[in-house]
Amino acid sequence: MRQVVRAHERQTAGTGLFRLRIVRPGRGLAEAGDDAFGPLARIDHAALGAGALVRMHEHRDDEILSYVWRGSLVHADSAGHRVTVSARRLMLMNAGCGVRHEESVPDDPVEMLQIVIRPREAGLAPRVQFHEPPAPAPRDGTWRLLAGPEGRGAPLVVRQEVSVLDAHPAPGTALAALPAGHDVFVYVLDGVVAGEGLYLAKGDGIRLTGEPLPPLHAEVPSVLVAFLVDREAAATRAGTLSGP
């Protein structure tokens, strides 16, 4: 089954220098009363203006991937990190039993995804990871593996059966097929992709259960993020952001 989730269906939050649209990837599935797509709980498409500051606060029992596409933000945390996060450096907080952090935007505005995944269990050891993807990103429609379960060779490790990939196709380029055997959610962070009667623009997503990603091509320079999910995987609902 394929289902399109349109940008206008998203919940909005925040004002001023901090605004976001909350994507509920499981919304509309009869078995997903909390709008999660298995352990993929939510995706926040955020815009932070220059000068924005999200003061020190705590997260627990969430796996939170910060995918910054435009601009850069400064992350500081209770583990002693003070790191600039950007398209050249991604961050994954395995919050576990607790991580405190703050984020600030000293210079140019930021556009990013904050991806919230439920770990397999509560109370795991906290960890903060960083990854610097090779630059520039391939423009040939191939998918880059960014994050995934332990032992799968992903640069960032998620303590759950969820893998995160991205693609940056040039205009006219066909998207490569995704690995089989998973349910899939694909989000259009920027641009337009089309094919087989589908037209997906910025902020749209497509949910695929039991069928592969259809042939799609980019009509303009585009950025897409894909999630391969085992919806039956055991997951805690104790998270700060991903809980009930």
C-alpha cells in the first residue's frame, strides 16, 4: 500500500525565531493510534532564525537525529561536547537515561529535520555521535546510508530497527531503488519528484507498506530522506518526545 502525506496536513508549532512543522509518519494507519510508523515516532521540519537559542534541557529514551540541510547550529551538551552541526556534520543523540543539551544559531538561519526514533528499551546508556558525510553529496539519485541498527555498517548507530538514508538527485535524475524487506517512509525535504502518477513537492512524504518505492525522478534539484522501518520491532514509549 502507498499513501501520500501532504505538507498541508502537518501540525505547526513555534513562533518567531523557532518554527516547525511536525510530520507524523504513521498518521492514518488504523493500528497506529499514536501516529507513529512503528518505532519512527515523528519528524520535525524546523526553521531557526539567526540568534535563536534553545536553552539547556533534557531528553530521555529517544534516538534523535539532527539532519541540518541549510545553515549551522551550535550544540552543547552535558557530555562536554560543543560542536557545530551542519550539512557537513550530522548528529545523533542516543538519549538513553538522560542527556542535557542546548542549541544556538549564531549566524545564518537553519533549516533541518529533527528525527525522533523510539529505542528498543528504556534506560540505555546515553551517547552523542557525530558523522561527517563525504562532500559533495552524489547527484545521481543514489541513496547514502546515514544511520542504522548496530552491526549494519551505518556511520551513526540507532538502537532500533530503523535505517535513515538520503538522496540529492539532480533534475531529470531517477531515484535508485531502496533495499527491499522494509516498510518505508520517504520525505521530500526540498524540491520535487514525480513518476507513476505521483507528484511530491517540498514537505510531502510517501508511506509504503508491503511494496517498493515506485520509479521517481527529480524535476528540480531535490533532497529526500528515506526511512526503512521494521514496524513490528519492540520499542519503548517512555521517550521525552516520542512517548504517548
